[in-house]
Amino acid sequence: MSLAAAIRDRDVAELPGKRDEDWRWTDLRGLIRTLPEPSQPFEGDVGEGPFDALTADSRVLVNGGDVTIAMGANEDAAVALRLVSRGAGAHAARVTVVVGEAARLRLFESYESEGASVSQASLTISLAAGATLERIVLTAEDAEAVSVSQAEVQLAPKSQYSQTVIASGARRQRLETRVLHPGGHATLRLDGIYLLADKRHSDQTTVVTHASVDGTTVQLTKGVVRDQARGVFQGRIVVEEGADRTDARMGHHALILSDRAEVDAKPELEIYADDVACAHGNTVGALDEDALFYARQRGMSEPEARALLTEAFIGEVVDRIEHEGARDVVRAWAAERLRA
Amino acid sequence: MLNVSNLHAAVDGKEILKGLSLEVPAGQVHAIMGPNGAGKSTLSYVLTGRDGYEITGGTATLDGEDLLALSPDERAARGVFLSFQYPLEIPGVPALTFIRTALNAQRRARGEAEISAPEFLKLARAKSADLKIDFDMLKRALNVGFSGGEKKRMEILQMAMLSPRFLILDETDSGLDIDALRIVSDGVNALRSPERAMLVITHYQRLLDYIKPDRVHVLSGGRIVASGGPELAHELEREGYERYEKAAA
């Protein structure tokens, strides 16, 4: 069951839906009665991408296609990857990322759609020993778009992978990351932010499998939902038998700012090894009324106080982005949405 | 300046203030003393507009303007400042950012220009030096991980920077050692002026040795039951609140 297969075969029976445990909160089968026609090639100007100021090396896929980003040993690069959708067709993209031994890549990935497209991006990402990748994913999707991104990440010992997914939702949006963690002092940071308004939906799903000893995973996702928006967080960390000395921490925290907004969260730890340090925390609530009064007593209007406190809530995740330029882009992006 | 007349207020349907009247003229410092549960903190929250306090009667005006009709931020812009008994921790917001946001919000509300960044930093450096606050502390999230004494000093710093006209100090001495008490009191006394007035709420007389009041009021059972000069505070320290509690009952 996958959106990619459904698009390829033009068969709605292949769409994932409620009956698939992993997709019960992001039901595509119930949503899409007929798949749209395949997208036409788009020849027009797609405008600027959100990370254009950070690198001159930009790879743009419009309405699907294939791209490979391969880096040799010890290379260092920053690449913007733009997955652009125009119009109301269906399409799929395939992306391969290979980071060679001791190489370093900053990958700035964006999902940009205009129109009621149905799209899938499938990414295969592999890191060699000692390689470093920081992946920043930002979405700017049409309110009518259906968009799924699925990344399969393979780490090697002593590699470092850091990811921050920043999502504003779509009609249905799913951003999925599956990581095979070999241990061996490889480190993984897997963060997320979602700021959702109107009737937008966003699903961040991650699965990390620790296969051997001495692996580290830190994960922090924070979300803010208002209006009738719906945020979904599913995080699973599996520590296989023998993957001792694994250290894995997962946190998901959400603010619900209106009665009709919704957050569904499922943090899961599956531990089959004995000697591990694992923890998870999950909270869903409203803004602290005492802090809100305190800020208002000092002179801030209610909307201003709410925006300040909400920005601060999200700020903890933003601050963990290592690339300074990307951090500034994300901070400005969040401020613009929260002060709207 | 402040004029409170026959004020009644309830929390969750339970009446806490039962006909409180109080007048604090400009240029004066008045102390409110009283036993636990007398309504001291309720008075500070009612005057600043906190949610959950229902005004069931009476009036409160500042220079003739109805305070009770204004939102908390509108009251702040008119110069009402409350130094909290328990200052809130604001994770993720550096103290400098918080204070600058508040100051500019007040200025905008009064139709004044926002303060420039260099001007703001100059002011923050000067005021924090006065209060012996390490300037680097202002770059940290407001009050997060601060000691009780540090939090109180941050309250006085905000007060000094926002330069309010009517100051309410709610149990400002709690959690302060004797050195911190002196620093905080000096900060408060520096703000005394003919245009300003202060209401100092305290359970103990100790603070009033440092911030000398013009008048002392005893709040018991939701009403002012006695008023007098500074000597009244000493009498309360000696004899306790018992006879006023009986009077209120």
C-alpha cells in the first residue's frame, strides 16, 4: 500500500488508509475517490525557493522526476532540493542521496505546491562511515494538495545525521522518515515542528531501528495547531536484541490553541536489549494562562503575548538546527505564521 | 492617584474583598499589611485585571479613569505595574527580549515611538548595574533557573525600565536575604517621586524599615479595618493581627 504505487498504477485500491495501522490518522483511501490525471510537464517560472539565499547549488524537480545527489569522500557541500508541484495532477519523485566517507552535506529540502496536486516523493539517503548530513525540510503546500514524502535513511558507524522537518500542512500531508541505525557511535537527531491553521493536516512519522551497540538518538517534535487543523505525530524507536548501550530520547509536545483543532500522538519505544537508556515524553495542552497574564501585566496585548510565548515554545526546536542560515530562515518562517 | 471605593470581588463565587476602600495620593507610599488569607493578593490581581476575579461591586480609578473597565495591558500602558509575589518563568524568551517587547508594546499603546535597540541596551545596562544584576543574565530565558532573590531583582529591573506611575509590590521581600533586600529596596526607593504612588503589600514589617511608608493599612476579612502612620506597622509586629481578625469577623 503506497501512494507511489497508486499513482503509478492509477489504482485507488493501493492507497493506504484507515485499516493500515500506520496510516489510521492520515487516511488517503477515504479521501481520494479517483486519482487525478498524471501531471503535465511545467515549463513556467517556479519563483524563488525558501533556501535560495543559503546556496547556489539548487536542484529543482517540477511535477516529479528523478535526481541523485552524490558526494565523494571528504567533500563538503550545501544543496537546495526543491520538490515543486504545479497544477492539479498526480506525480511522483525519486531522490537518491549518497554521502561518502567523512563527507559533509547540508541538504535544504522544500515542498512547494500550487494547486490540488497529489504527489509522492521517495528518498533514499545513505551515509558512509564518518559522514555528516544535516537535512532541513520545509513545506509550503497548497491547502488543497495531498503530499507524501518518505525517506529511507541508512547510517554507518560514526556518521552523524541531523534532521528538522518544518511543516505547515496541506489537505493531507505526511512526512515520514525511517532510519536504520547501526550503532557504532553514529548519532541521530530527528526533530520536527508543525504550525497548522485552517483545515490543514500534517503527519510526521518516524521509525528508528537501532540494530547494534553504541547508538544515540535524540528526537524532539513540537507542534502548534489552531482553527480546525490536525497534527499527527507517530514516533517509534526500536532497539533490537543485542543493541546494548543504546541511548534514545524522544519528546513530542503540542499546543492546541482552539477547541476544534486536534493532535494525535503515538510515541512508542520497543526495546529488546537489556542495557539501554531510553525515555520518551509527550504532552498536549494549552498555553500557560499564568505566563500569559504576566506578559499582559507588563504591557503586551493578548495576541502579542500569545505569539511571544508560542514562538518561545517552538524556539527550543529551532535552536537545535546547526546551520545558522537555515536557523534564521526557520525562525523567520515561524514568526511570520505565529504573528499572522 | 488611586481611588478604591467599596470594592467587592469574588473568586469562584466566594467573596474575598468585602467593601474595600483605599486612597493613595500621588507622591505617597502606602503599605497594606494583613494576615494570610485577608485578600492581599486578590487586591493586587483585581487592580491589574487578572482573569477569574469577579468584581461584584464598587469602583477603582486611577487619576479618575475607571481601571476595572481596562484590559491588563491597557492598565500597564497607563502605568500600573505589579511586582509579582511569585514571578513567572518564561522558557525560551531571553529577559532582554521580554522587557523590550513589553516596553515597546506600552509605548505603542500610548502613541509613542518604539525605543531603538542601542537606546534600549544602554538603559538595560544602566539599570542592571544599579541593581547589581550581571548583564549576561538578561540574555538567559526570563526567570528560568533563577533563585528566588534573582527573580525579585528581575521584577525591580523591569519596574525600573518600564518606569510605571502606580506600583504594586506584592510580598517583594519574601525570599530575599538581607543584602538582596537592601538592593531591591534601594531600587524601589529610587522610583519614589511626586508623580508616582506605591502600594506595598507585605505580611511582615521588615520591608517597611527599608521602604518607609507614608500610611499603613490593615487588611483583614476583605476590608481595610485600620489605618495609621508608620508606627502602626511596628504595633502589628509586636502585637500581631489577632485583634484585627476578631474585628473583621
